[in-house]
Amino acid sequence: MKATLLLSTIAAGTLCATTKPAPEPLMNQVQVIGSHNSYKQAIDPKLFAMLQKADSVSMSKIDYEHLTLTEQLNKGLLALEIDVYADTQGGKYAHPKGLDLAPGQPPYDPAGLMKQPGFKVFHIQDLDYRSNAPTFKLALLELKRWSAAHPTHHPVFITMNAKSEALPRPGLTVPEPFTPAVFEALDQEIVDNLGADKVITPDQVRGKYATLESAVLHRNWPTLRAAQGKFVFVLDELGEKRATYIQGHPSLKGRVLFADAEPGTPEAAIHIMNNAKKDQAAIKSLVAQGYIIRTRADSDTQEARRNDKSSFEAAEQSGAQIISTDYYAPSTHFQSPYAISFADGTYFRPNPVNAGPSAPAAVK
């Protein structure tokens, strides 16, 4: 059922005793499943075998891969994660060191995309570098094409890591830092390639309220209908990088991304709490207050290898609006039936904590 028809049916069929229609569901009154490191391709077997000999434990944690962004969205996932590396001059990541560590791998970047200036998308410099969307521009254009083909889609949440950490191994590429200018360029990249009209920004949620948090606590999220066809970007960073992004933009005024901001701060709207088993009660309380929370069903392949869904079940019950997984389908790298979806096989449902009688049903 198309989302527009679905929402119209809800509005028409949910009447109170005075025949007044119930309020339309808000975009924070849903729960969605999405993917982690959504762009990731598998490490080439030759390189993986070499790295595994040196550190089998660490390599087991990144032994997974994903469908293309389009294929994931077509399956019904409504949350993605895109990691970006700054590459102001271009070419910084054009020849990963891993190509030389294990000769005989397939060609890398034959089109020369990595030589161009702009943000690059991959997991770990020099080691886990193959990506279904090697540049952020390509990822945004892919999202734009998919959205144009599905104009009434529910809002899609995009969490983003701004990767700048050097690895402890000598000789590997040291990433560029995320300075104020680099963050400005990141915002502009989204506007230029996806379009300002396709993004729900902190300014839109804040509206007339003095702070973004005040707007959230007053339930000022857009309705699900108003959020159709749009994307929500979240900076998944703390400390200096988060402070740099907020600097000069109190309550994230003028920014494109939301920040992972703690409740009680002016920028608080979306918060990341990845341990649903430990934080279930706290997550449930924050969801009930109006915040959007992202958590994880699994990490480092561990739950999948054990076929352990206890973290996912805790995430479901917590009401966290965004649940991230590496396994919306079973692994192709090891034997396990582990795969994550809601009980009806979808990746979208009304929120079990804050959805009222006007909440939407899953779109099939």
C-alpha cells in the first residue's frame, strides 16, 4: 500500500467520539530497522586471509558485507550508515596500502573516482576500503534517484561518522581532520547533491521554539506525511568533532545534520545509545519524552555468530526509533540463520512506546 493512501486511511478511520480525527502520526512515532556501515563491500579474500593471520579476532569483527544502498532501500530498510573521510585535494585514498600487502587483488577504482577532491566513503583506510558508494557524492546521487522513484517513501535516517582517526600500524594513511571548514563542506555536499528540499533539518524541527530540545519536548517533529520523500542526517560523533560541528550554530541553527546530543543540551533531538540491553529503561523514557534514539541489534558479528537476538529484542521493547543491524539477511560469510526484521518480516512498524491510535501500519 502506498504511504499516502495509508496515511489517508488512518486519518479517515481513526475518529474520536466527537468525530474529530486523531492527530496525524509524527515521524518519531515509528520504529525502523536499518543497516550499519551500509556501503561496505567484503575485503578481498587474499587480503583478508593475510590480515586474519595477523589478527584473527579483529578481522572476525569486520567479516561482513552489504547490498547496494538502492537494494537495501528496496528491501524496506529505512536507516543507513555512511562513513566519510575528508579528501580536500583528492587522491589521498586512491591507492590503499592493502593493494600492495596482498598482490593479485581485482583492480581498485578503475574510473579514477578516488583521485577527485571530495568526501570518500569506506570503512578503514588502507585495509577495509572497498565500497558500494566510493564517494559521498555518488551515495547522495543514488539516494536522490531512489527517492525520485519512490516519492512517498517514509523518512530515511542516515547516521554518519566523520572518520579522522589514524591507525596504530606504522605507514598507513593518516586521515584529514574535520575542521569547521570541512564540516561546512559536508553540509554543502548534501545540499548540492541531494537537495535542500529532500532533507529534514534541525531548523525545521526547532521552528518557533528557543532551542531544538524545547521543540522536541513539545512534540514539534514533522508529521509522517510531511516527512515523506525526505532524509534525516545525524552526525554520530562526540567530543571535539561534535563540538566543532555545533560551534557557531547553537541549537544547530543553519546546520544540515542533527548531532548525537545528550538530553539536557540545546541541541538534543536525536541521541545514540547502542546498548539496548543495558539502557532499555533509559531509552524508553527518552522516547516517551519525544527524543529519537538510535540503538543496535548486533555488533562485531558476535550476535549473528551465536544466533542471539536478545539485543534486538531489547531494542524492540525499548522503543528506540532506529535499530541498526549488519544482518537484515543471513550472513554469506559464516553459517548462521541470524537475520533481523520485525515479526511480520518488515523493517518498519508503529513505535511500541509512543505511538497512539493514529500510528501507521507497516508499508508492504
